[in-house]
Amino acid sequence: MRTWNWMFAAVLLAASSAVAQQPSNSQTTAQPDASSATQASSTAASQTTSQSQAQQPTTPPPAVSALPQPTTMDQVVDRFLEREHNLIKALSTRTPVVETYLQNLSADPQLGPVPSGDHYFLGRMDMGESVDRKDYLKEQDKGMQIRLMGGFQKLFKVQYQPLGFSWMVYADRSDFDRQHYEFHYIRREFLGDVRCLVFDVTPKKNSGKGRFLGRIWVEDQDWNIVRLNGTYAPAPRNSYFFHMDSWRLNLIPGYWVPAYIYSEEGDFSAGVKNKMAFKAQTRIWGYDLKKGGKDDELTQIRVDSVKDDSPTAQDASPLQAEREWQQQAEDNVVERLTRAGLVAPEGDVDRILQTVVNNLEVTNNIDLPRPVRTRVLLTAPLETFSVGNTIVISRGLIDVLPDEASLAAVLSHELAHIVLGHNLGSKFAFNDRMLFSDESTYSNLGFKHVPEEETAADKKAVELLKNSPYAQKLDSVGLFLKALQARAPQLNALLTTHLGNTLTENGTVSRLSSLLTTGPALDANKLDQIAALPLGGRVKINPWDDKAEMVKTAPVAITSARDKMPFEVTPFYPRLARFGAANAPATAPTTAANSNTGN
Ligand SMILES: [Zn+2]
């Protein structure tokens, strides 16, 4: 109970600084004159020196530039071009996870643009010279364009061929130089805690198709690009490129790695003929995952170093043996999913989840032989599952839940499976079943219960909830389920689960459906009624090491029904900070819709 409130308190603190960020941006859009830039550079020079001395030997080793600290804008351009090429080189051995979630939009007279359909893509991106991509979802093998874009693939053909949205991690992979581009210094500006120089980038005439056109932000210590905003031009005939806003984070010394990309197209003003519209979030994580999968699987057989030191070493009884076996399966699965970049390492978010589970257990006198653990699935689709005594809940689902009671509700379903002994995972105690490539995780692991067990778990879950501190707050659970019901037909991809049971069947809420009638009616016009949140408002992932953390945002007043945006995609606005900066919330992806977290 307390933790969730604590989150809101934390949320409050950070939002005031986020609000403060806005005006400070405009104030610091200062003097685009060369003399002040020079001054800034010399300060930056000394900072850089001290920073490079402090750098630790992490991979990839930060390349020390051979160029002197810039004193003119021309030299700044040279520096960021060099840094960009170094970044491409430094990341070329990496194969991060890339997730794109896209919502097609149609106009609703009351709510504005609302999702009319959605698409989901998840894969590993090989950032080496030969750009390659492997998909986690097997249906995509045939053609990601079709999966992602439905009928739109023709329009966006070119952009989708190499990498889909992940194309947009670099301005120009091969030809980002003065021969192909003009760079115009605009002004200085803070992004979060980081002072940046802003440049407009335009391709030179006849420099080829698909060149970057837009604006870049360059931090003024090491001269790395931290944000790209624009599109690619000129487009080939009969197709065009999306617009994108691409953000990087300083997660390792000296480098800013691509982390978030927001795309949006569409114009809902009167008289516009092209009604095509969508918005999409791309997240990149798992930079530090081991390359390969199956090969190094064989070299990574785990040796458990924990010795059995119980005072009277006894033989295992049949029941004990069964439990050991389940524990082994559970450990195998959690470890394998973590290694595939699908589950976050144990961390802060788990402590919050565990507190909620504990609240349910204590008030229901549940005493299990092994403790219940929780983990965060790093992906967006709304799902939960359990393996052994570990409950796994997706980042996307935590994001959209309006309060602690609704979190307790989704966790109670999995706790009910555990209490009822619905254990599915024991076959994974055989280690050969863990030997598969990361990309084939979804076809090798699965934790879907039969309908009878689902019904029984729902029934038990409601019992647990009614006997818990959340008993008086089930109205908000009912509201959440109603909001889910209202949007379910349009959010098929978000509701398609990959490891656990779905929350809906054929567009109708099936999970905890007996609570669907609880609470007041869903009313978009009631501004104080927050039934479900947008995606991205609760959990942030560190793209380098996959750690999950709660987002610290402040409430922003909701002024119209259009501010609510339940289950929707919004732009990214991470608060940038330098690596190692004091309490650096380097990865805080506050989204434009954090407004909703403030109830
Ligand atoms: Zn279930």
C-alpha cells in the first residue's frame, strides 16, 4: 500500500522539475553567437579532461578523440561527426532488443485521435556492418512490413526494408559527413540536465535519396549527438519516410546510446484528404546482452555454489523432491528469459510488486513452503504469467494500471494459480529445454493455463482481494476492466500475449470478469475518473543493463477528456543526464502523458 503512494509522491517531485524544464528551455535558447560558444567550449574542455581520467574500463572503451577541443562551430561539427562514426563502430558488436508498438489512429469527435488498430514488433537488431534483424515473433519472419503496417507498407516501403523503425537510430549510417550535408548552428538549449548545441541538418543537393533532414542536439562536453528529430529526404517515388524523434542516453562513459524513438504521422485538420495516421514508440534495450544465444548456451552451464548446510542433512522426501524440481524449473526459466533480454534483473520494481503480493498473502494467511517472487517482463503487451512461485508481469501492464488496487488485482490472479498448485513449468527442469536461441524464446516457452484453471484462479483471486487491504478499492479495478473492455477491440496487438494467458477473449475482457460490474460507469467526461493510463508512465528500462525502475513524474492537471489517453502511445521526453551524474535519472522516459499518473 505504502509503496504505491510513495510512487505518487516521487511522481510529484519530478514533475515540478519537468514543468520547470519547459520554460528553462526557452530561456536558455541563448545567444547563437560564436564568442559565447567559444567560451563554453573551453569550460567543456577542462570538464572533458577530468571526466576521461575518471572513466572506467567498460565496453566499448570510449575512444579518445585525436581532435583538439573545438573553439569554432566548424570544429564542433567535425567533432560530432567523428563521435557519430565512433558510436556506429562502438555499437557494431551489439545486438540489442528492439520493440516497436504502433497504433493506427482515427478521429473521435470527443476524444480526438484514438487508436483504431495496432501493430507490434519485437526483435534483436544486429548493429554490425551488415544490418540484420531477427524476430522474436515468428509470424513476422515472412514480412515485418505487413505485420507492422497493415495496408500501409507500400507507402513506407523503403524505410521498412532495412530495419523498420530501428533504422532511425543513426542520422545516416554510411554518409554522415560534410560532402553530403550542410550543418547550421541554431542555438544552445538544455535537454534535462544536459546543455546542448542545436544544429539544423540538411542534405546537400544531389547527395542521394533517404538523407536525414531535421535537427540534432549535441551535448557540449564530448560532442555526442543526444537527440535527432526530423525525417529522411528526398523520398523515392510513391513512398515517403516517417517523421521521428530519436533520443539517446549516456549509459556508458563517453557514449550516448540510442534508446527511444517516437514516430507520428497524420493530420486531422479539416479538408485533409490523406486520413492515414499513426503513432509509434520504439524502445531499444539489452545492449549488454551476450551475442548469439545457442552457442554460448553450452558454455554457460550454471554451477550452483550454494551448499546444503541444513543441520541434519536428510534425504529428500517425495514431496520435497517435487518442490526442488519445481524450483529448478522456475530458476531455469527466469534465468533464460533474463538472458534473452525479456525479463529485467531483480530490482526496485520487484520490491514494490512483492509488497503488494505480501499484502495479499498476509491478510489471507497464505503460508507457502517457498516465497513468492516477482519479475518484470520488459515488453509492452499486457500480460502476466507465473512459473513455479515467480509471478511475471509485463512493463506495459504495470504502465497502464491506474492504482495499487488494480495492480493487486492482476497479481492476485497469478498468486491464485500458485496457491491452487497450478504449476505449469516443471518440464523446464530438464536443461535441454533451455537450449534454444533467444529469438525462438516464444516458441520454446509458454505458460498458458487451460480454461478450467483460469476460471478457478479468477474465482480464488476475487476471494483473496475481498480479504485484503484492497477490498474497499475494487471500484478502480472495475473501472480499469471497463476501460480495457472499451478499447480491447482496437488493441489486438497490445492484448496478444506471448507467454501467458490473455486478458481478453475475442475483444471481451475475460480476466477477473466478475469484477467488470464493480464500480461506477466509465465516463470520459469525468476528469477525475482515471480508469487506465497511457503506456510509458510507470516503468523505465535501462537500455544498457535492462534494469527496471519506477518513473518519477509529477501529476499534470487533466483539462479535457483528450488528456486521459488510456492505453495509448505518447511521445518520449526523457530527462537527459550525464553518466554518473549525482542521482542521475538518466533513463527517465517521462512521456507527454504523465498527466494521468497524478490521481
Ligand atoms: Zn491465469
